[in-house]
Amino acid sequence: MLTLKGEKLYLRALEPEDLEFLHELENNEEFWEVSATQAPFSKFILKKYLENSHLDIYEVKQLRLVICNLKQQPIGLIDIFDFEPRDRRAAIGILIAKPEERQKGFGAESLSLVCKYCFKHLGLHQVYANITADNERSLRLFENRGFSQAGLKKEWTFIDGRFKDEYLYQLINKNVH
């Protein structure tokens, strides 16, 4: 699986051993804004989710991969979701868990790897991301990986008592028709 291995990290499927890591991330209120979460997840629910994580992306329309450093430690998650095989597109979301692991190129390499996977193995024509206008690091990350701003959704998300604008970013694979 050379598509999912880079110089600094690799992407892998979820494993039962990821329960604690997943529980920590899904219940961290700091991340709820980017994951559209509004309530904590129980370990029971997350365990059920892990038990079904082997299901095919064509069936469940999503795929969550664990971002691991070369020491085999999980450092984040990258999701392919809203998968539309007919239209050959999917959304991408990324999270590097700990602040000390950010700004080290892990996000950029993960994003490049997952885009390559989407284009090569899923035959997608495009991938996209929705990013709030105040998330400057994510905006830069996606722009630096070749994504283009395709639109602005004004007052799109309601967070902490106020509406935020959200940008739509796309990366179109010119080699797939």
C-alpha cells in the first residue's frame, strides 16, 4: 500500500486497539466544531463503530483512517466522507490531535496521501473540504495542497453563539474523466 505511506507517516485502517484514542478525540470539545459533534460519545457506541469500520466505503459512504507516525503511534485521523460514487467525489476532514504534533508537515503529508488514494483507488474526479473562514491553518493547508476556493457559504455554521462563514475548497483530478 504505497499510496498510504509517506516519508513521515502512514495511514491505516481503524483497529479495536484505537478505542481509547478515538474516545479521547471524539469527546474533546475542542474538536467538536470541526467534526460537527454536539454531544459526547460513549465507549459502547465507539466500540460498535469500530466493529463496523471494516465495511466497504461503497456501502457506508465513508472511510476513517488513522494517521500514524513512523513509531507507529496514532497522531490523528483523516476521514473520507459524503462519498458519492456516481458523481465521483468525496469530502475530506483531517485532525492532528495534539498541538505539539501540528505544524510539522503531518497534515500536509496525510492530505496528499489521502488525495492520491482517492484518485488512484477510488477513481474520484474530485475531493472537497468545508472549512470555517476563521480556521486559517486549515485554509492554508488545503491551499498548499492544491485545493482551490470554490465558494463561500455565509453564516453557515452556528458555533459559540455566533454564525461563521464557511469556505468550500475543491481539488479536481484533471487525469480522471
